[in-house]
Amino acid sequence: MMKTPRNLFTGFLLLFCATLFAQEAKVHGFVNDPDGRPLEFANIAIKGTTSGTSTSADGSYTLVIPAGKDVILVFSSVGFSADSVRLNLKKGENKLVNRQLKLSSTQLSTIEVKDQQLRTNTFSRLDPKAISYIPTINASVEDLIKTMPGVSSRNELSSQYSVRGGNFDENLVFVNDIEIYRPYLVRAGQQEGQSFLNPDLVSGISFSAGGFDAKYGDKMSSVLDIKYKKPSQFAASFEASLLGATAHVEGKITRKLAYLLGVRYKTNTYLLKSLDTKGNYKPRFFDVQGMLYYDFSSKWELSVFGSYTANQFKLIPQSQTTTFGSDAVTAYQVKIYFDGQENDRYDNWLTSATLTFKPNDHLRLKLMGSAYQTHEAQTYDISGEGKNPPQGDFFISDVLKAWGGMSTNKGDAFLQNTWTFKNEKNDIGLTAGARFIYSDYNNQFLFNPRINFSFKPHWKKEMVFRVSGGVYSQPPTFREMTDLRGLIVPGLKAQTSYQAVAGSDLYFSMWHRPFKLVAEVYYKYIQDLIPYEVDNLRIRYYGTNDAHGYAGGIDFRINGEFVKGAESWASLSLMRTEEYFEGKWVPRPTDQRFNLAIFFQDYIPGFPTWKVAITLVYGTGLPYGAPDSPRYLQTFRMPPYRRVDLGLSKQLIGEYTHFSGKNPLRAFKSLWIGLDVFNLFDFANTVSYQWITDVQGRQYNVPNYLTPRLFNLKLVAAF
């Protein structure tokens, strides 16, 4: 029988161990799970060393150990509690040692929640620990969200994403129930820097792609609900890489007072130097976030949150060389020489306070207040001219001058309740509510009823069926109020989406491990649309309400432990969105028909301290057109977005290491070193186009490419 690669690897490891210890003694046996089934790839390690082996398909193992000395063998498998045995064997002795590993408490808890919870909402919960392993440029919460069904993104430099045909401005983001706002003036991913959300501080991630409850505010597409930690003991972490550094600390000052603090610094000069536009890049992105919790009693709690962000982006461009075209006849190369510079600064302050009253286990009342201030400035003084020998001189010009100001007020409130009904045959959940909105910008009062129904029959195969829907209005903000010329338009109505979502969750087992398959079909009709164009991250609104449209599609997601103890998932989305504008049906700028995203984790056989993670994203092209052209002509399609990122990490300090009491390395809870390979297959992805007109009046759409294949080294420590 041909050996599998894992068996070959195990054999090599055994040979190495035999040579090392001169076959002085042997240990052999079987490792099983609580039901007596063999555990394949369980690890048997000699504590305090890097020597060990792993079990074969029948749970058997053989390990050579030194004779005449005390040896501690550690038996472990991801998802099971570790076990150990102390041995002292004579030379040439061959001892039988069998072990039955117990499921870890964490694993049992996870299964229990999945098996018993009746989902009465449209939210999916993600494990924040996955952020540490996901091999993406930003390694952010949003990078996890981009792998969810219904979510698409074509820019790895940005934390922005589109959900079921909506744009970046249609997504709600909350941190501990406080709404977070995206920057107003950022035009490209390289300017944005890093996400507001600090992964080191996150304890919970919930995401809904539509059909969410009335308690969530005034956007049409999605909700990302983030919970920051409430520390119970001291912990700290540190990470450094070629892209920057992060650090966090948490703990309790007194029994009633807890703190949480995180600092991040990022500079993506290394990434930007790989782009077609060459020059002197000086990006600097810094932020600090902190929380204080004070428990007056078991019923009263006060939390205070503060955040300061200072992002600066400087560029003195020199030249840009871009090759484009599909064949020898239509292949071009454009070289542009620049003068001038770009100097951008984005400073943001956010502070909030929340007073929570819990009179009993069934009621929680919160009084919240927050203040947000932003100061954003962009200064451009860049001119460019090019030379393309076959076509003559090229010129670029884009001039826009505008001034405006406006003060508006908006008030909103909601009512919501949840009912649960259970009997011998099924469980039923019903959540109903309404949201009330008033804006003095347009003197518009809005009523948004919403409902969510869940049905869980008591079948042998566990399933949950859901139907949700309602009205979702989005009053205009500064961006929607501003037209293509940069002027503020008064009196625009709120865009309103009427949504219906139907879905099902199927829970099942493979390889004795839990899995979940989710399917959702949805349809959205949108009235009083404000048409827009997208250029990289910049959304340019037309300043009118003279369009209506729709979005419809189906989403699938399967997740589970394809490798024991390491959750992975795959998402597939089919979607179409169009709008009726200027007398014609045209695809909306976010009309991405097909999207596939995969996040997969694995361990190297026999080496549990080595971990591999892969993200794969494929999305069909978005529509675009020449600047200032009618919308019905903006139906060209960008090339597909294709990207594979690979991450390889090695645990240097953790459960498999042992230090003496005086060794300073005992201070580390864990220590990892990692290598990321971004854009593994070096795909040239297009994020936008520059339109250049030659002296004969012919236009050329010159693509702006995203990052090529790059490498990143990082060190991650936890205390």
C-alpha cells in the first residue's frame, strides 16, 4: 500500500528520533477518543524537547526515548485536553502506553451552543482568534467579514466592503453599541491605513448581511457588531512585522475597576513601493484606544471608551509605468512623469460613556452618550505628462473647486420584542419591532417596521428555518448630499430598501466533528435611490433621488473543523443588482455577479506547533465607464478579482515548551513567528482606471493595479 505524505513524514521523524537516542528505549501504544475511536494525527511529544511523533490512521504510535532518565510524554490533539505520563525506562525496554484523550472544555461548550441555540436573528458569529492567523495585509476584523457570504471587496489595502449590492456607505459598524463612522475624504486604499477596529481588544464578532432587527440603525445593507473585552485578569500582547507594530495590555486595578488599552502603528511603505506609481511614499498610521470599566454593584456598571487616530499619507510621485492590453495588437505601455506632491491627514477623536443597569437577569437598561470629531485634509499639487511612442502625447487633467457647509439634526427611536414558543415538536422564535426616524435636513419622518421569524423542528437532523424582512431607510449624510461638482444639495429624501430574506441552517457531523451549512435567498427593492459612481474608495453621488432599483441573490456558507481544532469555511454568492436611471435599466456599480471566498487552516502532521492558513477570493468584474459619460454607457466590466494569500506560522513558546523557574522566557504565554505570502500567484488585480486622451481625441483606460506578490515576516507574543 502506498504511504500517504503524512505517514511518510511520520516515518522520517521516527528515523530521526531513533538516530538521536541510539534506540535506547521505546514506547508504543494507541491513542483513542472518549468513544474508543482511534485518533489519527494525535501528537506525542517529549516535554522540554522538540522530539515527538504522531499517530497513524489506527491511532497507533511508536517513539524512541532516552533510557535511564525521567521523561515526560505529552499526548495531545487539537480539540482534546492534553494528557501526560512520566517514564523512566531501562536500555532496550519497549513499553506499552495507551491513552484516551478527553474532549476539551472549550470544544464541549462550542458544541453545546450550536446544538441548543434557536437562531432568532440573521447574525453570524465569528471567532476573533481567527484574525491572528488570517494571512491578509491588514489582518483586521474586516478581512474576516470579506470572506462571509454576500460580502465582496476588490481592494486588499482597504477595510471597506460591499454587501449584497450595497456600497461602502451602507454598512453599520458598532463597538460596544457605539456607532463607528468611516472616513469621509479617503479616496484610495493606500490612504486609509488601518481599520478603526483593534483586533487585540475584540472579544466578540457578530455580522448580518441583511434583514437585521429594528434596534440597529439607519443603513440599508449590513451590521457589524463588535464587542470589546471586559478583562478579568492581566494579559498583554505584542506584534511586530514589516508593516508595523501593535501592543495591548488589559487587567484589573481593583476588584471593581478594569482597564483595556491598545496601541497600533502601521506604515505600508513596503507595499506601496511595489505599485506602478513610483515615488517617495511616507505613510504613517497611528491610533490608541482604551476602555475603563467600573462596577458600582452587581446591578450598576459604567464603561468609558476613548479613541484617537492620527493618519498621515505623503507622496511625492516621480513616474508611473503601466502595461495594459490583451494581445500584441492592443498592448500598450504608458509612462507618466509627475511633478508636485500629495499631503493628506486624517485625525479622528471618539469618546463614549455607557451606564448599564441590570435589575434582574431578564432586563438590561443602558444610557449611552458619544462624541465624534474628525479633521480631514487632502492637499494635491500633482501634474503629469506622458509619452507613448505609437500614439503621441498624453495629457491628464481633472479640476474641481467647491465650497459648502450644512448643519443637520436627526433623531431616531425603536421598539422591539422577542417571543419564544417551545413544544414537543418544534421551537419557534419571533422578533418584531419598528424604527422611527426624523431628519430636519429634509423634514422627513420615516417608519421602518421589521420582523424576524425562526422555526426549528425537532428532527433527527438539526435544522433552523428563518424568514425576515422589513423597511430599511438611510437618511442622507454629507457624502450623499454632495453632488458630482462637490456642491451640497438640499432636501434629498432618504434612500429606502424593502427587504425579504429566507434562509436555513443545517447542523451535521463529518469525521466526528460538527459542521454547519447556511443558505439564504434575498430580494431588495430600493426607492429614492441616489445614483453614484465608484472610483477606488471614493463614491461620487449624483445628488438626485431620480432612480429606483433592486438587488437579489443567494448565498451559501459551510464552516467547521475540516482539520480538528481549526475552523475553516467557504462562502459562495450569486447576486444581481440594477437600477432604473435616465430611462434605462443599468447595472449598479456594485453589480458583482459571482463571488467565492475560502478561509482554510491546517497543522503540519507531527508538528503541532506549525500552522498553515490560506485565504482565497475570486469575484467577477464590476461595471465601469468613462468619466462624465452617461450611466447607460458605463457597462464595461473590470477583470475578475483573484487573490490567494498564504500564511505559515511556528509556535516557539506554548504548551509544548517547558522552562525552569529562573528562565525569563517563562513570562511568555505564547510566542509565534510567521511568514505571510501575499498574492501568492502574483495576479494583477485592477482597482480603478485612469482615462487618458491623446492629441487625436482617443481615450485609453489605463488600469491602476493593486499589490503584486509580497512577503511579510511577523513576531507575535502573548503574556
